[in-house]
Amino acid sequence: MTPCLLHKFWALVENTQSSVLLNFDDARLEQWLINQLRDIQNLSPHEVEPVSQYVHTRIPLIREMAYER
């Protein structure tokens, strides 16, 4: 992931209401975040898999951040 894409991803997480981040199960949260990121930035087909892997590995951190808000 590029630094710009990372920045957009974490801005998305920060700007999303905690209740949204906490109410989805892991798979649905991952898919929702990827879809939201696609709305922000047009992802090429070769970017989707690395983004998906990145999001998948960060789900616990995302949930922890949401709980702390």
C-alpha cells in the first residue's frame, strides 16, 4: 500500500463512528472498509488483495481504537 492510501485508510477508520466499526463481524467489517476505501480512491485490481490483507491484519487494532473512543 502506498503512503497516500494508508493515510486515506486510517482517516476513514478515524472518521467512522465507533458503533459502525464495532457492530460488524470481522469479515463484514473488512469488506465494508474496503468498499468505503474504493469510494474514496479508485483501487486497481492489483491493489485490492494487498489492501484486503492489510485490513484483515488490522481488524483487532481497529476494534481497539473504536472501543477507546
